[in-house]
Amino acid sequence: MSGHEPIILNPGAPVTLAIVDYGIYPLTPCCQASGKGLEDCIGCRACYREVEVYYGDVWSLGDERGWDTYEWILLDEGVERGEARRLVASAREQAAATGRATTPLGVR
Ligand SMILES: [Zn+2]
């Protein structure tokens, strides 16, 4: 597999993540696509529907703020807290196993 193809974390979860070499980002529930900055909002890269601003977030493996954001997104989508924590922990394990996104964002 090419190192540039996103790997999906937590497939089947209410909100999935994608991991690439440089970071981890949430995928939109409508299209499983990344968020994209539009003129005055964040939109789904596939259908251009406006989505919550957190779909524009990117974080690295060791970034606690990013994982907190993912837990918050899951809660916002109606996932129960215990299940949200389990999904976050599971995604972190899957992310670590890829060997990607280990460099903090902005450090090259
Ligand atoms: Zn969409």
C-alpha cells in the first residue's frame, strides 16, 4: 500500500478517522471525506455541505488535544461516553500500529 493512501481508523464507527503520513483527521459522516475550508465555513470536500468546524482539524499521534476533539465529536454525534472513550482508545491503538503521524504538526 502506498504511504500516501489514507488508512481508515474505526471503520463502522459513527465518525471515522483517516491517518496519513502527516496527521490524523475526522471524516464527514455524509461522504467519509475530509473537511475543506470554504469561503466562510468548513465544508465536506466531497459534497460541499457545510459541516462542523472540527471536521477541519488535523492532529498527530501524541496530540492529546486532537484525541479530546475526537471524543467530543463522538459525544456530539450521540455516542455514549463509555463507548466514545473506547472508540478513542481503539483509534489510538490502530493509529500507532500504522507508524504514521508520529511527528508533531509543524515540526519537520
Ligand atoms: Zn459530504
